[in-house]
Amino acid sequence: MFGHRKPLPSVVVFDLSSGKKGSWAKKLRLGQLLALVLQVNSSYLTKKEVKITMEQVKTSGTDSYNAVSLFVDCHEQEGRGDNIAIYYEDKKITYREVREKVNQTGNALKDLGLGLEDRILLLLVDCPEFVYSFFGAMKIGAVPIPTNTMLKPADYQYLLNDSRAKIAVVSEELLEGILEVRGNLKYLRHIIVVGKPQDNCLNFADIIDGKSSQLETAETSKDDPAFWLYSSGTTGFPKGTVHLHHDMAYCAEYYAKRILGINENDRTFSVARLFFAYGLGNGLYFSFYVGASTILSPNRPTPEHVYEVIDQYKPTLFFGVPTSYTALLQVEGAKEKYDLSSIRHCVSAGEALPRVIFDRWREVYNMEILDGIGSTEILHIYISNMPGQVKGGSTGKIVPGYEAKIVDANGNIQPVNEVGTLQIRGDSTAAYYWNKHEKPRNLLRVIGSIPVINITRTKKAIIGT
């Protein structure tokens, strides 16, 4: 159980002057911030309107709610059990099969002693076992923590001890990073390996074999912790951002459905891996929200591999980052060799998309890239270019369901073309940072009933272009 919940502190501030590698601060500083302050008011939603829309996504109106009911269980119940949920290498996995594996995984984790609000670290390449572990843990009320696969052993030691995770599910090729520090892990009880059996570890296939494919859903609420994502931030150690059971539905409804128009006939493919907040939406819960398909690959997303996946599996929604679009454009003869005609929307986030890359992609493939801003704390994109309203070199408009304004040091709204603090409000924002209550600044706060995140620009930006 969570025995260390602390009051929510004052404010989150990202200092753009530090520009630490990998931080959202640096990514925002590298590009232009489109602050359409005059258009913000028309995008605001009242509390009443937010309540109505959240009822539409089945996350309000009742205190009893578990995200797995919406993202996994409902598909078979509503006649989508035979829809392909996951394309993975040569496998096509249906929603019925996903539900069975999720339930078997949940039962296996319960038998290992994992319970309500216990943490479980997922150190996995993009694979079906990630999906089974993520939703299987969540269904029994435990809290999965998707984890960056590119860290060092000392980082994993910190994350495992900070989160107090009892179990780690690890891809075979990533296991050495955990074994190297196993003797220093204070709370870890079991390591479950996806792949070949390993000494002194449990094997994923073995522990779920023979388990019941039926599983009772834990009695959670929409405001209970569902999963964590560690955010590097701009200073200090990574911070565990605690997301609730309703957060994924909020992002899927307001961005994936209302901006991208995702439906059950879509196929998603994401260059960003599932352990990223951006990738988790792109590659998992967006498609699972509507009964669509996701394309998962365990391989490094080299330009050639990305082209091969697109050519083979025909995604309709493609999610990249500026560096991946740049790399794709540098592959000689790619347009003639690979078929990208299945894609109806290309999305970019993670850092500002240079205008030259936007223009070149449109010139070569006759497709516009929908650039946007998001964060681990808010879970996905909250400012985005809209289909049919794309402006190259700009960040876009406020995503419905979110509020934004540019304010000065006193909280007053800034005029257009003035630099200030970008204040974002939306109900997908993380509830709090784990165990970081002592910091008076650089943390999340709540205004009324909806959390707020501020991004402070300390270097001059081009606004309103």
C-alpha cells in the first residue's frame, strides 16, 4: 500500500536555462513555442463540461473503476474479441487472446504476493508481454512502472529502491543490468524474465502457464494510482509521476479520438518506445481505447527498420520524433522502395519539429506532420497542430479538454508575442510525484479539482509565429 502519500506541493517549474539532455525543458527550448493566447479562452472547458466529457469516456459517475475494464475487457464483451490487437513480428494477437493473457498474468502476479498498490517494474522491449504485464498488474490493483531500457545498472538500483517495487519483469537481453545490482535491492522479491529461463529468476512463460484465464478485477476507483512513469526533469534524480486510472482514457478521448479521429480500423506504429509517456499512448492505450491494432517491434527503430515495418504492416497512424523524421528523409531511394500510402496522419513530439523537416516531409510524401507538445506529467500531447489546420514551424493549438495561458510572474495573462510562463491544466496530469513532498518548488499542484503544470521560459522564445 502507499504509506507515504504527502500533500501536493506548490508548483511545477521546468527551467529552460538548464537544458539537461533528455528533459522536456531542452526540447521546448530548442524550438518555437506557439502561444495563441487570444485563442486559449475559446478552448477552455468549464468544470461542468469536463464532467460531461469524462462521463462519455466512462471515467466518472461512479467511484468504482479500473482502467483494464475499458482498455481490455470491454472489447470481447462488445463484439471486438476477434479484432487484431497486436501485430508482433509474425504474430497476430486478438483482443480475446490479450484478455486471456492479461488475466493469466494477473493471477500469476497475485500468487507471487503482488497486491493492491504494490509496485512492479517493467524493464521490457516493446513486446506482447509488456501489454500482459502492464494490464495484468493494473487489473489486480497493483501499479506497473514502465522503465527506460537504456539506463545503467546504478539507475535501475535507484528506481527499484525508490519505488520499492516487489517484482521486476525483465526482457532477457536487459537482465544483466538488474543482476549487476541485485544485492543492493532492498525490496525486490522476484525477477521474472521474458525469454529463455535464467538461474535464480522466474520465467514469464512458465509462471503464467496453466493459470486461469478468468480474473476478478480489483476494487479500484478512477482516482486510484494505476501506473507510474519516471520523469528525468531538469535536476536531480528521476521523479516518479503517479498517474491514476482515468488518465489514459482522458488522453485517448481528447487527443487520439478527437484530434486524430482514431477508430477500430486503425493501426498505430510508434518510433517512441512504450516506456515513454509519448510511446505508451501511441503504441498501446490509444489503439486499445477503440479496439484498433498496434504494431510492436522489439528492435531498435533504425530508419531502415521503421520503413520496413511501415511497408509490411501498413499503419494508418505513425508517431515519430523530429530526429526520426530527419533520419527517414536521409535514406536514399526510400520513397521508391517503401510504401507509406497507408498512413493518414503523421505525428511528432518530444522536441520541436524544425520547419525544414516539416516542409521536406510534405514535399517527399505529400503528408503533413502534426507537431505537438506533451510531457510525462500530463501524460501525452496537450498542444498540437490539428488536421487540416497545420502550420509548419509552429506548435499548434490547445487540445480540447485542456486549458492553457501564458502568464507573467504575477499570474497575469501575457499579450501575444510576450514571453512568460506556459500554464497547462488538464485532468490527465499526474496526481503527485512519489516521495518528493519536501521540495517547495518544481512539483505539481492542484487548483480547484484539476492539477496544473507550469513551464517557465527563461530564454527568449518566438511566440505567435
